[in-house]
Amino acid sequence: MPDSICIRAISSRPLQALRKHRWSCHGITLGEQAQTGQNSEFYPKRKLSPEVVELDEYNTRRRRQRTEYPTELSDRPPYYPFKTRLDFDFAELVFKSSLQKEQITQLLSLVQRCVNQEDTLTYQDFSGLQASWEEAKHLVSPFELSAISVDFGDETIVHDFWHRSIWKWAVECLEHPALAPHFVWDAEKLFKFNGERWERFVNEPWTGDRWSEIQDTLPDNGVPLCFIIYADKTELSSFGTAKAYPIYVRLANLPSHIRNGNGLGGAILVGWLPIIGDEHPAAGKPEWVEYKRAVYHECFVKFLECIRDPSFIGKAFTCGDGVRRTLYPCVFILSGDYEEQVVMASVRGLGTPHPCPVCLVHEDDLNKFSRDWEYRDAVKTGALVAIALDESKTDEEIQSARDDLKAMDFRVIENTFSGIANSSPYEALSFDRLHNYPGGLAKTRIVSRILGKLGASKAVPAIELRKKINARAREFPRWRGLSHFDNISKKKSYQDSNKWEDMARVFFYILQDVFTADDEEGYQLLACLRVFLNLNTLSSFENHSETTISLIETELERFMMEIQKLCDIIGEDWLFPKMHLHMHMTRDILAKGVTRNYTTKTFETLHRALKEFYLDDKFPRFLKYIKGLIEFYNEMSELNEASEAESSPSGKAEGGPKHAYGNVTLKAPQGSKSQALVRFKFDPENSLDTYAQLFAGFNFEAAIRSFWTSLHCTIRGFKLTNLLLVYQIRAFRSIEIFFTSEETWDIESNILRCSPSFYRRPRYDAIMLNDGGSIVIARLLSLFVVYPNDDPASEVPLALIIPYDTSVPASLKRQDRKLGLYRVRQGLQPKPEFIFARQIIRGTVLVPADENGQDFFIFDVLDSDMFLRVRTMSGY
């Protein structure tokens, strides 16, 4: 444990289970901590008093929304520089519609005829609107055009580089009163009590080791200003003829819900790298590739010029919270796919003996597991490059330096990022989950191999197999956010990596009895896919503890082992960078927090706006036009957020939603009102679709009376004699369940359906329920609220279910365990049961194990919470 630390203990509520736990560190003692509590170690130089808060408060601070603006943002109205809110709304509409001058003039003439008295539209012509646009553009840092000159042989070539100052943009964020309370400046180490010991966990960038390492290099009054930089080429047109090379930045000092959002404090476009074509006579030659890399880094020299000096000597600034700080900017994270990381790292990349951007693994070892890699050294490399480019050195010295660089597959280029303090590219480069997992191993290897195995054979058995697989995919249970496939066996070119991720998840469950142990390659593919899905889920966690990080290491070692078995069967060697890059995932998590801090996914969603602008404009002046549009768009977004925050009520409406009962809220009520139980008609044929057959001989009144009788002592106002005559009942077809995630430790929710026609399909979701402390899996068939009397507090929400609690033979359990499957079974003569709706823990997805409809597998890779819950279930 570091010296001279200050500890904040964060304990969970309720605080009934307290234990005596004394922890002394240089005079600081914590006692009586909750078993499920958390504590934080603050940066040693900050002398902060210990603080105790509950888990609810911790979560509230963590997820506080950026829409919480101060009561007064400034003396100016939130829609400034527009004269009225209506002027602003009109300008936003015109902008989004991509209207031309003539269209705007015509629209203005029409609007003026029907202006109401709620507000005033002051524009009389286009010049007035244009003047407001120009005024708004001055509120953000403008783009600048720099001429980047780089020599190629005897030729000097000039490239246009559009960019804007990231320092000025950062200052705008720092000054903004809405963002000021959310900035984090000091490193923290977080711990959570796991029942036996305090266990460290990480989430945000400042909870990792790299933040404190950077802070150690700064003066006592210095704080890091940490930039996240992303760059990547993207196609603007459908045919790939028009491309752009945008640069985006975020500030790692802001919490994830702000910096990964689309509005104030989120990512911003800050540059357009030149795209160097292959029209030059030297195109395709190694020296031309070297030249393009040199242009790239020269552009970044200009781009990072504004933070270079402050990164070493600091810059004093009074932030929006009124505190004066000395800021030391650094490039904390570099986000990009493999190809972009190779350029950022100034290495030669694919096809060389050392293709990894961050370590010196040999190409023959790309499919090996290790916990001890030799990482690239920015200081050592920079010294060699300096010698190699120094004409004052002897030929022998220059050649020796070049040979050393070549031995490590470095390019002889001064790496721009190494010229910024605390910005080693080999520490800033990070594991990219999007392109390595869904868009990498899933898309190009595992799923691709499965599709190839299913093949396009016209033989009858192959055709029948594909029909079976496609039918299973079509009937795969629906779930929000999970892609649905009608023809999953057909090869397709999905641009959205989420499709490949979902295809991998679905394939594993619908192929588990198709690729059996008799099919050596197919079964081993499933074994590889199982471990891949585990890694894919673990890599998505928003909190990572020492336990889950250790689990990742275990799964990585297992993955390499299973892949090697597959390679031995198919006679291939999977020696490619993406087989290796996830070896650095746990290092990145411990250094910079969880993967959502550096994934390219949150940046690539921003390409959509660029493509829309291009398709709407289609002028040769597109690039210049779009720069102005995006400057204006960024400012419009901020103005809109501020204005909406000011105009919205400061407090929430009193009272909760109707039909809310603790952790559940019933929705989609049937009928205009409740009715007496004695007159209620339960109609399985029309309300339960295929499940109606389970209700042969089912007596609704007798079943509810039996349930009521067995539990009457727990129901306030219960009178058995009045049950059918007095009590009212109402049916519902949807329920929202609120639960505490096992992974995020925060409140999450599912909306579950029990409807004969949800989007014209029957939908009866599966549930996990608490049955006396044990977890039971069941099918939700119906929902009701029983009203014993006029007291709303006495209303009782009920659920009608079919439990899947029949024992599974040990032989099947052993078979399932090999692939990490958890099977549940419906009884041969299942009987519907009533339960209290509040017994439902959360929703789940059950995948049929076969076509018989008796056995199901829990879809444990549905989300991180489900992944962890299944692993705690009996028999897993």
C-alpha cells in the first residue's frame, strides 16, 4: 500500500452486517466497515479528510448526469447569440434540413405569416440568420489550415491539414460552469470488501495506475489534463470513392457518462488528416509508405504544438469552479484499430518479425500466452531515432542506430507523441475491444470458420442442416439490443461489428448439439467460441476487480490452448496480430481503467454524422463546408442542452409511476379498470398462445384462493372470506424489474413481456426469481394486481409462471459443463403457479436445447450481470 494515503470509505446500505475491521495506515484507521463496502485511496499529495458515504451516494456521484446545470449559467440567455429561443429553434431546423439560401428565404417568408404570440421570430432575411450563425461559430475554436511540407527525395510535397487547438477546446470545457463540478484531477485507488478482504477495483481512467504515475512526475500544485485521441480513415460514400481522416478528442478527466456522450463534454472533431493517394510514381514502394508515415507524424507535430510546452512546464488556469490549477496536458490514451495503432507507434506492423505496436513479441509467438512481455520503450527508441537522423553523427553511428531500430521493426521517424511529456505511445495505445473481438476474432476467424463449415453445399443433408440452423435462429428469443437473424447460415458483409458479436453469441447456442464430439473440428470450434464469448463479456465490464482481472488471465490462457487444439485439427497456424493484442488487455485495465475508456466504438459512431453531411452536400467544397457545419453543430448542441436544462422543471414530479411496487412496475394494463375477482374471466386460449395447453383443468379461482390461503399471514388487510366477492383484480402484460447489477453494483432494469401479440408475435419472457434464497428459472405467462381494499398500500402484484425446476440427469450436466452450458428443464406435466411479482429478480433468455421444448439453456452471455449470476447458481 502506498505511503501517506488518505482513505475514503464507501459503505453500502443497508448497514446491518457490520464487522470489526481495523486498518491502520500512518495513523489513519478505519473501523466498523460494511462487508460489502468500498473505500478509496486518494493521491498521497492531497491531504483530504476521510469521508464515509453509502453505496447509493457513490453510485449517484458516478452517474450524475451532465444535464444538471447550475441555476444560472451566465448573465446571457441560454440561446445566446440568437435573440430568442424561437430564433434558435428555427436555426437548428434549417441546419438539420441542409437548406440552401433560396429555400431559407422562402421558408422565412412563410414562417412570418404564422408567427404566434408565444415568442418572436426576428429574422427578416437570410443575412440575419447568417449573422447569428457567424456569431455562434465564434463561440467555439475555429479550424485552421496548415501547410505541411515533407521532403520525398529531392521533392518537397505540401499537404493541407485542417485542425483546431485542443488546448482552446479544453479551456472552453474547463470554463463551462456545467462541466466544472464533474472534472476529476487526482488519482484514486478504489477497494470493495468481498466478504473476506478489501479488493481493489478499477473503472474510470483516474482509478488506474498510470494516472498516479503521471501525477508523481508533477509538482505538488500540478494536475494532469488527460487527452484521449482517436484517428482513423472512414469512407463517406457508399462506394468508397470519398474518404475522410478525422481526428477526435475527449478529456479523460470527465466521467464516462459525459465524455462518451454526444453533447457537452463529449467527443469533438478537431482535425482532418490529409489522405495521401497512390498517384505518385513511387506509390507502393517502401519509401512511399515511409513518407506517408512521416506526413502523419508531421501533422500531429502541428496538432499537438499547443500542448507541448505546457506538458513540461505546466500552465496556470482558473477553472469553472473558481479554483486556480497548474495544468499539465498529456496524451493519456490513443484509440484506434490495429492499422492505426501501427502508424501511431511508428512501427512497420503486419508482415514483420515484431508486428505488435506495444511490445516486442516475435511473429512466431503471436498465438502464445504469457504474462511477461517485453514492452517497447519510447525513451530508448527516441534516442536511437535521434542518432539515426543526426547528420553530425558518423556513418557507423547512424547505421548502428538504424540497424537497432530495424531489429525492433521501428520506422526511422520521430514519434510525435513521445515529444509530449508523459505521453509515451506504447503506454497510451490501448486494447481495442471493437476491432479485436466482434470485428476481429469473431468476424474474420471463428464465425467465418463456422459459416464455411456450414458451407453452400447442395447436398440434401447440408441443405436440411442449414434449414434447421436458420429455423433455430429465427425462433431465437427476442431481447432488446440483441440482433435477430432470419438466415444466419448465409455469409454476409456486415459493417456493424455488433452483428458479428451477436452472431457469435447465437451460433454457440444453436449449434451445441449440431457440432457434437463426433465432429472433431466442429466441436473444437464450439470450445473456442465458448472461451471467446467469456472473454468478450469480461472485456465489456464497467468495473473490474482483482478477481475478474485474474479471470480474464485464466480465460486468455485457456483461449490460446483451445485455439492451438483447433489449429492442430485443421492444419493451420493462427499467427496474426489480433490473436496477440488481447494479451495486453489486463495491463491496460490496471493502467487506464476499463475498456470503454479507450474503445473505438464510441468514436466510430460519430462517423455517421460526417457521412450524412457528405450525402446531403455533394459539393467539391464539401471539406470546407463540413468544417463550418460541424463547428456550428457542436455549438448548437451545447446551446440546446443549456436551454432545455433551464426551461425544464428543477424538480421531478411528486409520486412514482402508477402500478409501482418496490422493485417492480407493472405496465400495459388490460381493460379500463379492475373488476371483482368473482366476475374475472381468465381466458388462456386467447391470452397465452401455445402455453394455453398447459392450463387444461386449471381453475383460476381455486389457484388464486390456494395461493392466498398459503400466504395470507403476509398480506395486510387479508380476509379469506371476502376474497372472491370483494377483492378486485386487473391483468397486465408487461413488467419492469429493477435490480442491483452484480457487475456494476448499480440499479439496472429489464422490461419483460407476457403478451399473445407483441409486434404481431407472441412474447412470454423468461425470468429469474428468488424462491426462499435459491434462484429458480421460470416462464412469465401472466401478470395481475389484486386489490384487497381501497388502501393502495395493500395492492398485491402477482405473476403466473411455469417453473423450470425439474432435475437434470447428471450425464447431461457433465456434457453441458464441458461447454460451459447451464441447462434447465420443464416438468413433463408442468403446472402453472402464482408467485409474488416482487420475487422476480430480473429477466433472462432461455434458448431451446432442441426441438422437443422441454430443456433450455440459460443465455449467460446476455450481459455482464447475467454472466456473473449464472456462475453462482447451484450446479454450474
